[in-house]
Amino acid sequence: MKASLLILGVLHRGDFHPYEIKRRLDNAMVECYIDVDVGTLYYAIKQLVKDGLISACAHERVARGGMRTVYTITPKGRAEFRTLLHKQFAEEGPVSQTLYGALLFLHLADPAIVEDIVRARIARLDELIAKLKPIRKQLAQVTSTGGGHLLTHLEKLRRLDREWLKALLADIKARNVRDVPNPAQLGAGAKPGR
């Protein structure tokens, strides 16, 4: 997942300096599924400015006498964000690597587009689950203990992902997708559980 998607998503909530963007991502616990270090964040911000997707809107003095730049998302950035978000939902791979970050911004996605994408992902998982049975049967006599556990784990993971996607699809179909009740609180305080 690209850091630019996360930055643009955060800037949908308001204008922030890079440290506040990082803090908001930390509060959303993105480090549980993606590594967004400070260097990557600052590099992505420079690229987003260069591409005209965000722009500096203010400068603030900090306690130690320095200045920090506050950024805002541009109309071009809002359009690009939506494109990136829909692409991220369609990205191939395990849901933990492809969807977790995108789900932070589900309420900003086009429900019809995401509904179609999630349906396609469920269908793909159905295909992958169906392929495992003949493979197990074919390899039954030659599979090691470790290989057997690997196939079992793979099947359980695919089934779990399919059920999880079905629940997500149900919320999207019912248009039961919402933002957090008070977005202003996202930047406040420490991470949950700390």
C-alpha cells in the first residue's frame, strides 16, 4: 500500500503538518499492517506536492523556534485519492496487505465500485478454495506433515477471508458504511490500549 493513499486520506479530514499526519496514522494503528516510517512519509509528501495533489496552506512556529508546514489536499488530490482507493480495493493479494489500510477510508469510496470489487474478490477466493481439494487429493500420498499443515492453513485462511469479505459486502450493500462519530478526536490523545 502506498503512503500517498494514507496521506491523502488523512488530509480529507483537514489540513495537517506531517507530524500530525503520522500521529493520526499511528492512532489508527496502521503499524499493525503497514510500515510508514517518517522518512517514507516525508518523501511521499514531497511527491504529492510535486504532483499537485497537496499544497502548503500555512506555516506554524514550533516550541523550539522552527517552522512546520501545514498541507491541504487539492481538488486534483481528492480525485486521485478516490482512484487510488478503488485501485487498492482491487489489488491482488491477502486482505491484510491489500485492504486493511483502504478500509480506514471506506466511507470515502464509491459504494457501487467497492461492492463490485468485493464481489469479485469473493468469487476469486471461491475459485482458490475449490482448487485446493483436488490438489490435496492428488498429493495425499506424497505430502509431508508440514505440507499437510500448510495446505490446511491456506484453506482456513482463504475461508476466513471469504467470510470476512462477505460481512464487509453486506455492510456495503446495505449502505451501512459510516465514518467515525467524531473525526476531530482522531488526532487527540494516545493510541487505544496504551
